[in-house]
Amino acid sequence: MPHSSTRYSTFAESSRRETEAIAHALTTLTNCGFRIEHKSDDTATVTGPGLNSSRQNPLLGATKVHLNATDGRLKLDAELGGVDRMVRFVKRFPPMLGLGLGLFFAVATGLMAWLQLGAGNGVPWARVWRWIAIAFVTSLAPVAPWLFLSPIIARSTRRRTEQALDTLVHNAVMQ
């Protein structure tokens, strides 16, 4: 199932010639690693490498940008595939890491207890289940803050990319 990308649009009134506004925006985008897919006097389409870290340029949150300059207005339409990728990572990685560590420590605790107490010791083995549960829950504890941090980071990443795109369009139309 293909993942649909989040979209964002913005525009600014241009006091500049359309070709100059497009050229200015393209210069900024290509300096960030975007590749020009299509270019004409009044339109351009570029694709970007995507966002891999929150420390990168927020423009990289857009994976495809379409610029259209007509009637004294520069319009930008963007697919925020880089933002979507970061959001998926931030929401999935911490819980998966916690579950992986939990399973590892639960198995390790159970194996050590089995080696120490033996398989058929009845009552001592019952106490081992408690330690297995403690090992599992303890390894999940560091994941708990991510239940609150993930949505905050997701909103922040999207907001930074949208602000960067707004700034790009604004700067492209200024003289």
C-alpha cells in the first residue's frame, strides 16, 4: 500500500519578474540538495533527498516542490514526504526498541534462572516469572516519555518545514 504524502501550499505576491522569483527559489533549493525535474519560465518542479534528522535544514522536509509564478504571485505546492518519514520514525522506533530490549532481557533473565534453578524446581521457578516481568517492564520504562514527546516532535518538525517554505517563497519574491 503506497503511503500518501502530506501536502502544503503557500504563496506570496511578487514585485519581481516571475522568472527572477523562480530562479531565486531554485537557487536556494538546489543549494540544499534538491534536483530540478522540470523548469520553464514560470514553473519549476524539484525533488529533494528528504529529512533524516531534525538537525538538518527544514526545507528537506519537502520531498517534492512545485513552483508556479503567474500574475504577480509565486505559488509553492510541496509534498512533505521528509516530514512524514521523520514522524513515522519518531513514533515507531522508541516503542520497537523498548519491546526489543524487553524481550531480550526477559529471555536472558529466564535463561539465567533456568540455568541456576533448573527446569523442574517448582516453587523457585515461580519466583523467576516475577523477575522476567520486572526485566521486561523495566526495559519499557524509558519508552514512556516518548508517548508524550513523539507528537510534540512531529508537530515541531512539520511546523519548521512549513515556516521554511513560507520564508523561501517570501524571500524569492522580494527585490
